[in-house]
Amino acid sequence: MERLSLKELYTKFRDPETIKILKQAIWKEAEKLKEPLRIMEICGGHTHTIMKFGLPQLLPPQIKFIHGPGCPVCVMPKERIEHAITLAREKDVILVTLGDMIRVPGATGSLAQVRAEGGDVRALYSVLDTLKIAQENPDKKVVFFAIGFETTTPMTSALIKRALAQKVSNLYYHINHVLVPPPMEAIMGSGEAKVNAFIAPSHVSVIIGAKSYQFLPEKYNTPAVVAGFEPVDVLEGVLMLIRQKVEGRAQVEIQYRRATSWEGNLVAQKMMEETFQRRESFRWRGLGDIPNSALQLKPQFEQWDAEKVWGDILPNQPIDDHKLCICGDILRGLATPTDCKLFATGCTPQNPVGSCMVSDEGACNAYYRYSRRR
């Protein structure tokens, strides 16, 4: 069997001739559509692929991409950022988190500013590095500010289990893991965003399985395709959605078959179930309170739950965004970054006002990188 190098693997999904063939097929099939196709992608990786490779310019005018809440950093409300800032300012606390979170502005600054003031804030390359930091600093309280969709949640579960096995007692967890299907249902249920098709996230779907989106066709008669990150993946996913619409079908289909299954990763799902339970409600930036849309530690782990250990000092009041920032509207699919008065002027990656500009997965960041030059 022929083995492909890593470069060969991804370049085949960026092949210009393949992209040209898919473009022609999309234009031909789109002529049969009875109404415009408004596709929401629920993944910041998809948003960046769409903008980086200029995919909207390849599509006929009746097909539009709508950017959804696919960036876990972007959807964190300011009060959760303030939790991280408050903890990082505590004496003898080392706060560790993924890199993007350090630059997200809260109400009183950012973790980057706390670090500049002398706070011990560290960016992680691997979640398991947290364990090493805790072991090397036994006289400190190490708080892992955990973020991410279902993709990163199993890694937090693995960290918790390993810390327990090694009897590391100075490691605490502030859990901000959020789930993908609930905001999709909230968007469809609100009726605000005129979405009639979805490109479902690839890496999340590897964990939870394509079955998790079955509510879309069953409840809303809306098709969904789990697609990979490369331009050929996205275009093939668009073609599959067009064909469903033309044929009068609404189903969940998998384009990303090289990694995604219907059931998902059962081992990872079991790990998550052993350590986490659903929160009754969680406030999403732009989308408000969504029931059962985020995770928290199970009661048997509450002695390491940072929200309980430091509960008396953590702010709990909702904090609104800057009045000129429309990040919330962008996350709900009601606006694009260029609709914002601050875009590329008062708000840039170097000086972000809203979370959608901070993260590498944010829609504003993608538009700033790629669409300004166009």
C-alpha cells in the first residue's frame, strides 16, 4: 500500500484541479435550487479556510456562508474572563491556560496585563504540561483555566485522572468547556439567523459523532454535513448540501469520513462522562443563557473545583461587551465582521476590543487576515 507523506496528504485536499471540478459541479447543481442556500459553519477552522482560500468568490451568488459560534475563546462571556483575572491576581496562584485566552479582554483588563503586572500566568502547549507545573511548584496553587469544545474536553479528563493517580493535590480546575449542539439548536430555535443548512465541525465530530446533529433534520428539516478543514473538504460539503436541497432531503451526512464516524470516539465520550456533568445553564457571548450547553466537574471532584474553592471572590454578574462591538451579532450569524464600525480601525489583532478578533479561530481575525487584502 502506498504511503502518503504529511505534505502529500494535505496538498491533495488543496489541489487546484480538484477545486476547479468541484466549483463547476457546484455551479451546475446550484441552478436547480429553489431558494438561496445559507450555510452556517460551526467551526473557526472552517471560517479561516473559507476566508483564506477565497471560497465565497468561487461560489454562485445564491450560496452564502454564515459564520456561527465556532470559536470557544470567542463565546466566553466577560465575567468568565474576569474569573481568570481574579484568580491570577491571587497570592500563590499560578494560572495556566491555552494561549489565546491570555489576550482576551475582560472588564478590568486581560491575563496578559496581569502577567505584565507580575502575576504568574502561563500559556500551555499541552494540557498535560499543567501536571508538570503543579509538581514543580508544590508550594503554589495551580489553576488550570480549561476552555474548548468537545475536542479538548477529553484531554482535561485525562489530566484530572492522571493528577489523581499521581496524588497531585495542588492542582485546581476552572472548567469552561462548552458543547456544540446546544447553540446550534438555540440558533435554529430563535429564528433570527436565516440558516437553512449546516457544515458541522470536523474535530468535534470525531469525538461526539455525526449522530449528535440528527436533531437538525428531525426537528428543523435542515441538512448538515460533517466536513473536513481543507478547501476540497468544504467545497465537497457544500456540494453535498446542495444535492440534499435539490433532492428534497434533509439528512446528516459525513464528508470527513477519513476521521469521523456516526458514533464518534466512544472511549473519549466515556472519559468525559466519568469526570463531567452538564451545567443547568451557561451564558454564551452573544447567544445568552443556553440550557445544558456547558460542562462542570462532577461532585466527587469539587474539592479541586476552582469555582467552589474561590467562589466567595469570583464575580458572578453578567458583563456586557463594548457598546460598539458587534461580536455577539457575528456569533449569532446576524452580521459579518465588516459590518462593525471598529473593524480594522479601533479593533485589530494587536489591539482587540472584542473576542472575535483575539482568537486565531475568530471570524474577525479571519477577515482581518484575509479579506482586507482582497
